[in-house]
Amino acid sequence: MATSLQRLLDDVTARAADASGTPSLTIEDTVGALGHAGRALRRLAGDGLDAQAASRRGLLVAHLGASCQAVATLWPATGGPLTDLMGAAADLAGRERPPVGRAERRAVCAEFAAAADQCAHLAQRLVPQATVYEFDEVRRLAAAVERDTLANPPGRAAGAVLDRLIPVTRVPVSFTGAQVAAEAAATLVAAIDRADGQGGLALREFRAVTAAAELSVRNIAAVAAALPGGDNGQPWRSAAIAWQVAGRATYLFEDGHGAPRTEVTNWANLVPDALHRDLGPAAGIDASSLRARGDLQELVTACQQVANQIPVVADQLAATTLRWAKEGRLSASARDLPQMEDMPEQRVRDVIAGHRVIASGQDLDPLTRSISRAGSLSTALADALNHAGPAGPPMQPKLAAAYAARIRAPGAPEDLVRQARDVEHALAASRMPFQSRPRPQEGTAPGI
């Protein structure tokens, strides 16, 4: 099952807190974990936790990191489960450096501080006959970091970074289709981030992602609708149509790249393919078919993880459209672009002649709005699935809380209804009959 930075740190904390259940834990393993925590904390402090370069909060976290690393030198490094888990968490925190801001780094620091506190407490129990001042210092500083976070919380949205799923390079063959989809969705988000750092998505990749989101959301919405309380006409039922509209909005444009298949298109295609293998067509998903499954809890949990990634993907695509609008990477027929107030004379001549022009600025506003609608409705779908039985509490609680706060904000329910209505109108305006997009062949995406 896909995991996250939060779950890695929770596992460290739980194992350290219940050392009686894990007698194999050693002092060497415990201080090794503290060393990795120190590495992560010092890196996060160095990246900045406040607007000021050398803030009191940043110095406190850096001091905690240094104390953790000092403790790690008191015993030889032998490795072990705590060391491995904390090391993986520290590596992941390092990989997350570019996309996160100061508030997110503060949220991550608080979780590392809590895990370090528990490891230091375990170390004190493992060597009760020794008086090691450094353990007391780690616990004192960790408590100070946690108190600061409680007094000045970074916010629910900031904490959501801890629930980002960890990308994989290869999916275990023993996984179910829904579990494969969850892993693929996590890796797709990472692949888009990498593409953004290498010049941005190509239009072909963008279309592949919107098509994959449409097909995935169609299946996930069918699961949500079949669960108790799901069949009540909620706006999220229009999320798949919103992605369909967003995909169609790209067909006005060209970017001049006949790019080959990339990791973005490969991972994007795998998400709906894996869901389809496990669930079959969306039209065949109903309450009775779900009740007949012996793995319903695992299925809903995996679908939650996929659903929680879709709004993240929408945010990434929205950023891409803004980048295209600023940089003028796309072209389109002048006749197909939105009308302007005070249209320049050259644009008027291009419209009359039917010329292709560089699309920039407000030319991409309809595409940006369509992605925004798809993201909002997908957030509502993720929220519905996060609170649906029988999976129990959400597997990504901080991300679920951030989505819930967004969906329940003043005016948000009415805005979702309006966006669902706008999606239906936009689909009708495309002058194409409403129908589900046909299922692509394995490893392909429609319209690509």
C-alpha cells in the first residue's frame, strides 16, 4: 500500500513508544534514527522557516537538529528498523524541498521533532543506568519546537504536505489494481514535478493527464456513489465531466511538439488502466457489487489515495496553464480564441484571415477555468470518499482535513453547485452529444 512521510514518522513514533512490543530495538538503532532526524531538521531549518533569514524558530530547529546528530555519534552505527524508517523519512523530506514553502516546512519540522522526542525517550529507557545529558537536551528542544507549533500552527493546508504519497519506481506484482492505481497516482505527481523542473509539460502530456483524470474519477465517483450516502446528487458527480471538458479545451491549441511517450504519459495511463482492471466499467459498479467484495475496506482505502491525488494534479495543471499563458508556448487559430475587449488591430486581421497566432494571457483563461472547476469538484469527491465507510479514518488525515476545510468554507457548497452547473453548460456548448469517452486500449490515453 502507498505510504507517506506522515505514516513513516508515525511508524517511528509508534515503535519507539511501544518498545516492549519490539524487544529487538537497540540503543545503536535508536540513536541512528536520531541522527537521520537531525539531518532532516537541519536541512529544513536551512531552507527557511520564517521570512527572516535567522529567526528564533529557525535557530531552535537547527539547534535540535544539531543535538540529534551529536547523540548519534555516541554509539556506533549498526542500523535497524528505526534507523531505516527515519532515514527514509529524512530522504523524502529532502526530495520535497523544491515544492514546499515555509509553512509546510514548519509542519514537517513539528513531526520530526515529535519522532525525535519519542526516540530520545526510548534511548533513556534502553540505557537507564547511564546519565546521558544529550538525550535530555534533545527532549527539551523537541518539546520547545512542538510548543511553538501549537502556539503558532502553520495551518491545515501546510500539514497536507506530510500526506503526500511516496512515489515508486516499480509496482509490486502482488498489488491489486486499485493499489497499483494509488502507487501510480503518487508517482504521476512526482513525474509532473520533475517535468516542471525541466521546462514544463508538453501539450501531449497535459492531455494524457486530463484524460487519465477523467477516466479515474469516473470509476472513483462510481465507488463513492455506491457507498452509503453517496447516491444523493452531490456536485462531485460532475467531476468526471469537468475533466472531460478540460481535456476538450486543449484541442484548440498546438505546441509544435510531437513528443514521444514520457514517464508522465506512462504513469498517467497506468492509473485508470489499473482501476479498470480491478473495478471493471464504471457503469457496472453498484452497492451490491461492492458488498460482494471481500476486500472492500482495502479497495476504498486505495480509492481514497487515488482520489486525494487528483486535486494535487489539478493544481499542477493549473500552474502549467499559467506558465503557458505567461511564456506563449501554445498556438491556436485566432478565430477560436476568446474575444477581447479592445482587440488589437493585428488580432482583428488574424481573425479575419484565419491565421494561427501565439496564445498567451487571457487566451488561456477558459482552459485555466476548466482545470480549476475539475480540481474543485475532484476535491469534493475526495472529501466524500475520505468520510465514507467502511474504510474507517482517512489514511491521509492531514490532507483529508485540508480538503474538508476547503469544501466546508463559507460559500463553498453553493460554489460547488454553481461549478457543476457550469460544467454541464460548458459540455453542451462544445456541441458534442454527452457520452462517456470510450475506454482506451491498454497503455494508451484517449485523444492522444
